[in-house]
Amino acid sequence: MLLAVPFSLIGAIADLLLGYHLQHRVWVGVIALAGLDAETGVVMLLYLTLAARSLEARRPAAQRAI
């Protein structure tokens, strides 16, 4: 999850270096890609946190103390 944003940006820049035209629409797309990737990472982190808390709440109290 922590590497999702850097890898997507590296991929976008690599595509740009391979011959795509550097128009303003392309840069807007790269910025949108970074924002969408960051948003997806936050949602996934929230889901994993809630799932871990749910599992912890279901464990018996005797096992939680260990």
C-alpha cells in the first residue's frame, strides 16, 4: 500500500518518456492518477484497520491478555 503512489507515478512518467506528448491534458491525468491512487490507499488502510479491530473484538478476553 505504501508503494502504490510511487509506483503509479513512476509508471506514468515512464510512459511519458516513451513518447507520449506532454500536453496539459496529460499532466492533469497524471495528477488525477496520483489523487485516485492516494484515495484508494486511504480506503484500503481504513478497511484493514477496521478488519483488525473486528478480529480483535471477537477474540476471547483470555486470549487478548497473551
